[in-house]
Amino acid sequence: MEIVQLKMKLNFESFDCTAVVYVRTALLVVVVVVVVVVVVIVVVAVVVVVFVVVVIVGVAAAAAAAVVVVVLVIVVVVVVAVVV
């Protein structure tokens, strides 16, 4: 009788571990999707800002804006790498 109880306990624990793995995998997928969406939004915003600056002010200001944007993108990538 004890062997049956022990087997049931082991089966439950292995199921529990499997559930934890599934939850962790799901959370990882959600985090990756959110990060990708944020990066895409940031890139689109950067392209729009640089385009607007080029149209309104000129190429010199656009180059300065591009440098700032590159620095911001690097900061975002580093923050995402640290978080993940």
C-alpha cells in the first residue's frame, strides 16, 4: 500500500514540475513577444522622428537626431538584455 502511495506522490510531483515548466515557458514567450513589440514600436517611432526632423530642419539636425536615437536604442537593448 505504501508503494502505491509513493508512486502517486511521485507522479503528482513530476506533474507539478511539468506544470511549472509550462508556466515558465509561457511567461518567457510572453516576455519575448512584449519585448519584440516594444522594440518594433521604438524603431518605427525613431524612423518617423528622423524623417520629420529631416523634412523640417535639415540633414545636419537629422544626423544629430540619428546619433541620439542610436544611443537610445543601445540603452533599450541593454536594459532588455538585463531584464531577460
